[in-house]
Amino acid sequence: MITTDKTVALKTVKLPESFSRISWSLLIIGIILTLLSFAVNPKHASFGLIMTLAFVASVGIGSLFWVGIEYVSSAVWSTALRRPFEFIAGVIPFLIVIAIPLLLKMHTVFEWTRKSLLKTDPALVIKAPYLNEPFFIVRTLVVFGIWWLFYYLIIKNSKLQDTTRDPKLTARNVRLSAAFMPIFGITLTIFSIDWMMSLTPDWFSTVFGVYFFSGAVLAAMAFATLLIVKLNERNLFPVKLTADHYYNLGAFLFAFVNFWAYIGFSQFMLQWYGNLTVETAWYIPRMHGSWAVISIALVLVHFIIPFFALLTKPAKMNPHRLVFMSVWILFAHALDIYWIVMPVYDPGGATFGLSELAFLIASAGIILTVFSYKAKSNNLVPVGDPKLQRGLEFHI
Amino acid sequence: MRVLIQHIILVQNMSEIQRIPPSGRRLYGITAIFDNPDKVLSATKAATQEGYKDFDVYSPYPIHGLDNAMKLKPSRIGVVTLVLAMIGVVSILLFTWWTNSVNYPLIIGGKPYFAWPSYIPITFEMAVLFGAVSTVISLIAIWLGLPRNSHPLHDTEFMKKVSSDRFGVCVEATDPKFDEKQTMDFLQRLGGENVELAYYEVHELSLRKAVLDPKFVGAMVIVAVASSGATYFSLNKMLLMRPWSSLNNQFKVLPESRSTFYADGFAMRPPVEGTVARGHMPYIFSGNMPSAEKYMKNPLLPTPRVMEVGQRDFNTYCSPCHGYFGDGDSRLQGQFPSPPSLHSDTLRHAPDGHFYQVMTDGFQNVMPSYARQIPRDERWAIVWYIRALQRAEHAKGSDVK
Amino acid sequence: MEVVDYSKAPPLIEGNPTLGHIDDSIAVPMEKRPSKKYFAALSITLTMLLIGAVALGYTFYYGIGMWGNNIPVGWAFDITNFVFWIGIGHAGTLISAILFLFRQRWRTGIARFAEAMTIFAVMCAGLFPLIHLGRPWYAAFVFPYPNQHGIWINFNSPLVWDVFAVSTYFTVSLMFWYIGLIPDLASMRDRTTNKFKKAVYSVLSLGWRFSNKHWQHYEKTYVILAGLATPLVLSVHSIVSFDFAVSILPGWHTTIFPPYFVAGAIFSGFAMVMTVLIIVRKVFDLEYIITKKHLDKMAKIILVTSMMVAYAYLMEPFIAWYSGNAVDWFVVVSRATGHYAVGFWMMVACNVFIPQLFWFKKIRSSIPALFIISLLVNVGMWLERYIIIVTSLYRDFLPSAWHIYTPTIFDFGILIGSFGLFFTLVLLFSRTLPVISMSEVKGVVEGAHPTHHIGAEHE
């Protein structure tokens, strides 16, 4: 057995109490707002909760994807940064909690659950073997179950390595992650089709899963970047990260901003060009009235502005820029989900109310609370990982 | 080709050549060879510390950390890329907008004239093309000052070594701290081997000599003759040959020739028996002037458009014999008998059907039928025009109103 | 189970050779007289090229009626070959640009060759739309230039996008390749004793001097070009996919086409690079630079892209069914059971099932297995384009217009000719230019960089 011969110098750090206090209060305010919104307008609130679910799920599963990718590709630069990703992925077990109210009241949001519609829409009859309530619930449970299983197994090995320092655990995680990748692709697609595409049951797009993937991994990277850079700048990270680590974080943000634009444009352009009624029906409400403003804003906020903000090398290495752009990109991802979900609720015009507010606060609250909880009880860097020393010595 | 390159080099070197002393040898600098990257890095740091500015490090591959040791500023070449890529974006967007919606607007696939989503792929490509080409050209021409094949370090033992497996430092004579003796000592102290002086080579000084080189002139003449010959051949000969002849040779029957495809030698197939031509209307009054006069009425109204058509057709078909005003003043100079005037009383009072019948059937073996040349409605339009002419010749006072 | 030491970076080159040895071994093919085997190989590829030239001559003289294309199958072998070769070309830029940005330094050993293959493959690819014009001497019409007709090209047409994309791609790839070649050409200039070669190398190397002031800008430019080439490579195959996807033909009009085509292109391109490199490393004794680890990593990338392609294979029928559109579903069924079903299932086998063998380390480290699988992947990817194009066309919307497409010998002749062109160029390249980047490989040898400097740069 090979053990690491170099030991890494670690600072002992403790997250400030204020961090956990803010997280908890955000979570509680979020929950209260969600409950309030349900009291005011249950339908609106249900759509709001779908957004929360989509956001939290995308950040959570996106983080697990980054953890897996690190193992599969034997990347070293991110080893020291892996824990924040793991902590954020800790939201995965709670996804079902967010989903339960929606699963109980599917009629409020999912049009295809209405039996009366089956008579008028022949396409829905064809889809019925897939789009029906029991199968939907089973799929959701299976998808969340699979995510939770891989989360549990990968994180367990990673944590165990902190004490045993056994490199075999890395090898085991490499194989687990390799198995996870294709399953991740399929489950994420199912999730996106079920929870977002089927909101407009007639509409379809083969690339939708990839579109959601691009936003999800981008948001996960942004969330982790935000926390990592912030902690490191405040001297709260146990190891010293260099500008080179920052550069890679910034580069990945930049890359996926572009990837998102590429997929989003492909989907839009092909359906716009094909001009088939059933396809353009999804874009038409989004291109008229106040939704058109949101659509234009989405292109600016999610692509053009981050593109120029992160274009140069110094920008990717600048901690202030990175923190600001991470928050910006998270907001952009929330806007993206809003743009996907809410025009179904009100095709007439953009809405903003209690539900949207609840969505923003609750999403941030859930993820931050899970992070602060995990960060308290775990090492902030994988101290037993054999790649850690190389990761710290990483330079571009 | 080589001569051509030398020209470029000479032009670049003109400024340096002018400063060459009459002795013909001018010092470029002092070179030293180092064994490994560690040594060359420490030598670089020492040289920077010593205050040398005009020196350079030579290595077979870029070595990490040298830029900092030499205190080089970060390369700004990215600015060129960004600016030119943006110019590419703006110019192609303007271009697509102008061509497809201003200069040659066409609606395609029910899309608006300026169908911006369709232009994004090209816009992207142009951004990349402008950015990449400009970066490479400016790198070579501006930042590197290449191509330049007559540098003093070329063809030296020093260059042979640094292009393969050694590392070198060259302190240039232009450095204010440069001193032949001191600098040599300094480099030797740092552990440099093969410390040598590098001189400019001063052969091929004259630009004129290279231009008037018979080989060069000869090559230019050959290129000129060959390219003009090739152009002449391709434009005047080749394009008339198969397959470039652009459908000049087709499997078709030319006028006045026999078809080899059909046994009967005709190219056109006769229509199936009983075929009725599109728009065909049987004419029942053929040869029956009284009925034509009696039963037919002009179906058209004398609208300006009808009069216009009538005038046009009258001038085309009727006027050669009947004259522009129907006076019977033929322009055919007696090759054909001149017809009577259309303004005779008989004709003025003849019914519309009379004229129509004449045009359709022909008249007394003198005027042929015009039914094939002039469609039905246009014949009626001509009738209106004749009426107008008749009225014009016999205008009444009330017509002035 | 083999235990990997994760705490140490694996060496990129085996045997820790000296810098001079790297030069020597890479320069060998350029300095030695080629062996008989080389001429034998060259005569085979030239024969293939000749077959292609004859078939092309017939096509030009009599027109493209010599091919099997007929309405409704207006696109067949020509466009299949075009997409196939463009796809092959993608691996080169991927290896040289994307892996460069990801700092996958193992790429140095294979980048040059892959880039050259890109250029040759794009040349082969460009041939097909050109000859599909029927009268290729009018090809200038596809470019927007002011003309006496007073008309402009239609920028809404994906075929025009193709012209822009492929020509940009070719230009940028060529520049990228050339920029990488400059230092090596300069090395060759200083190495060679032959006067003529020296003149050629001098001109081509532009008088490169290995100066650090130059290296600095050179490296920056290389990064910028890589940064531009990376989205470019994605865009090119995306635009190729737009040729199909912007139509509303069932089987073509589907939004996953752009990323799916890109993944497929990388997939086939890597397979082709692997096929060629397995031969090259053997023939030129470069096994210490193009190691088994390289092949292992390439096999993994092939596996990953195979699964991306498989994802698209899953999504297409699923959404065709989910859409409730009878025509879409009909095409899915007709692909799997219709006249071209054998081709379809061969495609699925070669592209999805067989590459799954790369999950096993044993297969990834067996050269014959890698060689055979890489060949099969290429067959599969060629079939994929053929199936996509022909099966969507041959059953037109009107059953009265249905028509089974069968290629003629001229179709096959031109296909063989394109392989002949490609491999002839590859063979000529391997003898005239350094097939591996000397300067880059030198930069990844152990001890190539100052030891005490690591991390000092950014303090």
C-alpha cells in the first residue's frame, strides 16, 4: 500500500458563527415565505416551489458531478477544493422534502394530469404511458434515490480517507464516479424532462436535458467558487489557495457560460428556424410582452456580461471579480429557471411576487445551511487524499 | 524565392546596415551557452540584477519563470485579438443586414429580412477568423519582427546549440552597460560556456544588386509569361471545352435538325388526339360575316388599360399596313397592297363584330388571320382602339368636353 | 488490482531521454532515405488516389448523374463523406486546443500529428460539397462578392454558414499548425546539412531565433489561438449539423443535433488518430513519446464520446415517441426495421456496444484490440452519417416518391479516393515535417524546467 509521504500543513480554521446564523435565518425566512405564498396563491406558490426544487437540485447534483469529474479525470488542481463541492452536494437527500408538496398536489402545476385534456389533445394520449402520475412519482423517487446513493457512497469514501489515508479509496471513488457519469446523464435528463419540459406537455426538445445540465454544472461551480474564494480571502480556508486555483475556477465558469449559450442558442435557433407550431409554442409566450424583456435580460445576464467579465486572464484570477461573478451567475441561473418555469404559470407577462421571493431566499437558505452544517462537522479539505499535495502545488 | 526573402530581410535591415562602420564588421553582442534550465535561470536573474536590459535568453522550448526573471511585461497581443474579433462581429452583422435586407431583400422561409438568429453562426465564425488571422499576422510581423533570415545569430554555433538541447544568453552591444571585456567576464563568471562575440554579416548589402539579379529578373519574367498564358488559356480556351462548357453540349435537338432519339425524327411529340389546348375557345362564326356582325358584341369596356393594350397591339400588328391612324397609309412601300382607310362611312357604322371577324378570319385573301398572334381579348381591345381612332377623325364639338 | 500512486504525477515520456535524443529520433524520418515499406504504402495510397481521380474525372465529364443520387435522395455519399471527414478533422483541434486549455500535457506527443490529420481531413471534406456542386468551377458563387447580377448570397442558408465555418476552420487550423511548426522548422534548419533543405526550412521558419522575448508572445498567441479554436471546433460541427437540423425533415429536425454531432466528430476523430498513431509509433520507433498511456487516455475519451453519442441515440427515439408526432416516430421505426436496418444496427454496434469494451483496462492496453476497435468506430461513424442522411430522405412524405438509394461504383471510387488523398498526405507529411512537436516534447521532459521556481511565479 502506498501512503502519502508528504504531509500538508493545515491551518485550523473555524467558520464564524455569523455564517451559520445567516444561513439558518435565510432558510427559516425562506420556509416562512414559501408557506405564506401557499396561503396567498397555491398555484403561484407551487410554481415557485418547482423553481426552488430545480435550483437546489441543479446546484446539488451539479456539485456531485464536479466531484465525480475530478475523480474520473484524475484532476489534481481541484483536490484541495473538493470539499465545498461535496458539502453543497449534501442538499441531495433533502430534494425529496421539497418535492413532496408538489407530488401531493400535481394537478395544480402539471397540465397533463387533467383527464379532460386527454380527450382534446391526441398527443397527450400517446404520451400517457410516460406522463402519468404514478410513473412520475416513481421516476422522481428513483432519480432522487440514485442521486442519494451515489452521493452517499462517494462522500463516504472521501470522508473515510481523512482518517485512513488509504489511496485505495480514491481508486474506489474513481470507479464509482465512472459508473455515476452515464447514470447522471440519464437521471438529470429525466429530472429536467419531468419537472420542467412536461410543464408544457405538448412541447419537446431533444437537447433540453443538455440545456439543463449546462446551467446546473455552471451554477454548482459558481456556488462553490463563491464559497471557496470568499473563505480563502477571509483566511478561513485551511490551506493557501493561489491565483492559479482561482484561474481554473474562473476558466470553468467562463467555459460553461459559453457552453450554456451554445446549447441555448442551438435549441432556440433550430425551433425558430423550423417554425413548427408545436415547437414554437414554447417560445412564443417567452418572446412577447414582458417575457420578451426577461428573455433579452437572460441573454445579457447569463451570457454577454459574464462573457466579457471573465474573458481575460487577470479577471479569472481576481478574487473580487470571481466572487461578484459567482453571485451574478447564480442569479442568472435563477433567472434561467424562472424563464423556463414561470411563463407556464402566466404566459401573459412576467410575474414577481411572494413565490419568487420565497424561491430566491429558500434556495440560498437551503444550500447555505447544508453547507455550514457540513463544514462544521467535516474537514474543509480532504486531508487524506493522496493528490492533495500535488493539488496545492498546482500552477498553470 | 530565396532572393525574395532576402529582399524583405534587407528592407528590415536597412536601418542597421546604415550604421555599419566602413570596416564592415559590427558587433551584435556576446553569447554564452548554459547547460541546464536552472543555470540559465540564475544567469538571467543575475543579468537583470546587474542592470542589463538589452539581453535575451535562448532556449529550445519556453522555460517557466524566465519572463519574470527578465522582468518582461505580460504580452498584450490579446488586445489585437479582442479588437479585431469585435470588428469582425460588427462588420459581418452590418454586412448581412445590408445585403439581405437593404441591397437585395428577399423573404426566405417566412423569416424577416434581418433574421438575426440565422446570422449568429456566421458572425461567430467571422469573429474567430478576424481574431485569429490578425493575431497571427501581428505576432509574426509586429511582435516578432519576422520573417528575418539574416540575423547575426543565425548560422552560428550558438544557434545550433540553442535550437537543440542547450540554453543561451546573448547580451547585446546596444545595452548601455555593455562592455566587451566586462560583459564577457560577467558571463563566464555565471558559468557560461563558449562565450563568444557575435557579429553582423555584411554581405549582400546592396538592395539594387538583388533586384537586378538576372536570376531574379528571369524568374519574374517566367512567372509573368506563365500566369498570363494560363489566364488566357483558361478564359478563352478551357471554358469552351467539356466539362467546363456549362451545358453548351446538351442532349437536345437543335432547330432545323433531326431527332436521333425518336424514330420519326421529330423532337416534339404530337399531342394525344382530341387534346384541347388550355384556354381554347371554339370560334363558331368562321366564314360567316353576317352572323359575326349580328351576334357579337365587344365584351370589354373602354377602360384606359384596354385602350392602352389596343393601341399597343394596333401599332404592332395593324399599323404596318393600316397606318398609325388607320388611314391605310402602308409603310410597306407597295410590297403589299395598301388597305382602304378605316374611316370610311361603311366601316364607321359597321358593328364591332365586323372588325373582330376580320382580325380573326382574315379578309378577302389579302389580310391574313391574326388569331394566332393576338389573343382574343386583345383583339377586342384593338376594336376599341379602332373606334377611338374613328371618333378622333370625326370629332364633334361635344367631344372636346 | 493495480494500485495507482495518485500522489505523483505520471511521467509523460518514457525513459527520460535527453533533449538531443528527442531531436534525433523525431528527425530520423526526415533525414533517412525511406524504406521499401514506405514506398509500398505510398503506392497503395496513390493507387487509391488514382481510383478517386478517375471516378472524379467521370463525374466532372458526365455530371453527377454518375452517382446513385436521385430524388428524393439528393444527398447521399457526397454529404456523408463530407460530414465524416469534417468529423475526423475535429480530433486534431480538440487535442491541440481543448486539451491544451485543460493543460493535459500528455497531448504534446500526439498534437502535431493530430493537427496535420485535421488539415488533411478538412481538405478531403471540402472536396465533397465542391464536387456536389456539379460544376465546381462556379464555387466562387458561394462567397459574398459584389457582382454584375446585383444579388447576394442567402445568409439564411445553413449551406452558406458551412462555407464560412469550414473555410474559417481550415484557415485557423492551418495557422495553428504552422505556428506550432515554426520552432521545429528552425531546429531542422540548424540541423540539416543539405543546402536545399536548409533554404526551405529557413524560409518556412521565418528566421525563428528561440529568443525568450519571442517565446513570451509566441506562447500567449498559442493560448489565444487555442481559445479561439476551441469554440470554433464546436461551432463547425454544429453548423454542419444545422445543415440537417434547420430543415423540418423528420430524423433531421431535432435540437440535440449540434452537441450530438460534435460528440460524434470527436469520437470518430479520436478513433482515426488512434488508428494512425498506432501505426506511426511502431514504424518510426516513437513508442517512448507516444506511450501506451496516451493510447489509454485516448481510449477513455473514445469511451466518453461513445456514451455521449449513445445518449443522443436514446434521446432521439424517445423524443420522437414523446412528441406524439407520427412522422417522427415513423422515421425511427423505419431506420431500425426498414431497408437500411442492417446499416443502422451495425452503426449502433460499432458506436455504442463495441466501445464499451474500453471499460476494461486490459482492452485499453492491448494494441491490437485498440487498433481493431478504432477501425470499427470509424466504420460505425461513417455509417451513422449515411443512415442519418439516407434514411431520412428515402421515404419521402409521399409514398409514391419513395426510392431506395444504391451507390454506384463512382460513389465508392470517390470515397476510396478521399482515403487515398488523406493517407497520401499523411505519408508525405511523415517524411517532410517533424511528426511530433520537438519543442513541446522537450518542454515536458523531466527536468525541463527550473526546479526551485515552482510556485514562485505568482507570489
